[in-house]
Amino acid sequence: MPGTPTPSAPESAPPPHGEGVAGDEGAQRSLEKAWPSDLPVDDARQLLTAGRALLRADATGVGRTQWPEVFPSPGQAVAPAFASARFRIQAAIARRDGSPGKAVVHLVWAGTDRGGTFTDLRITDWHFTRTTTKKGAATWIPQPRI
């Protein structure tokens, strides 16, 4: 019927699978709406940088030596599950994880695996604890997966 509005997905719904880069902004908005910010901006920025680097290292094998506490076998050859060129982070948020000294970085990502299968809207969480360095600066330490 002309002039009848087309129903649209709720604003907080994630984009449909296979939407590509065009869906990334929707995925980010959906995360932010579902889980309101609760960390200071500097902490969130530090956590997001580390979370993205950890995910890239985990998925592609690139940069694992930077995280020996998470990837304890630096001398062992790693066959990456995803090629760097076929991997992208679609959305990411950092939030408290039960207390001010714990946080989680929630990432939504897409990639093509070694077998050629593309999947988007994958979800990975990295958990962190806050520590203080000898110089008194606070920093976030990633927790190994169990």
C-alpha cells in the first residue's frame, strides 16, 4: 500500500548477519544501548585498546608475544584460525565486571576462517583486573581464559 511505512527492526536489535561493514555502526549502537557505560573514559579507552589487541592476537596469531600471561607458549608455532586481512572488529565496549577492580571488554567481530567460511556477529569477552604498578599508576591486566 503506498505511503504505508515499512516496519523496521527495533533500534537496539543487532544488524542482520551478512550486512558487512555497513552493519558495524548498528552493532556498536546496539551494544551501547544494551549495556550503558559505567567506567571512566580513560579506563574504557585503555581496556578497549587492550581488548581489541587481545582478540586480534587470539584470532590471527599476530601479537601473541605481547601477552605472555594470556598466551603462555610464545615459542610454539600457532596456526591462526583467521587471516588478518579477513578479520575485523565490528563493535566493542568495556564495562565493569562486578566490582570497580574488574572489567570486561565485550567484542563483536567478523572473520573468514582457514576453510573459507565467513561468519559475522561473533562474540568474545576478555576479562581484566585492575592493579597498581610500583610507580603508583593503575593498569588493567588481562585474565587468561580457563
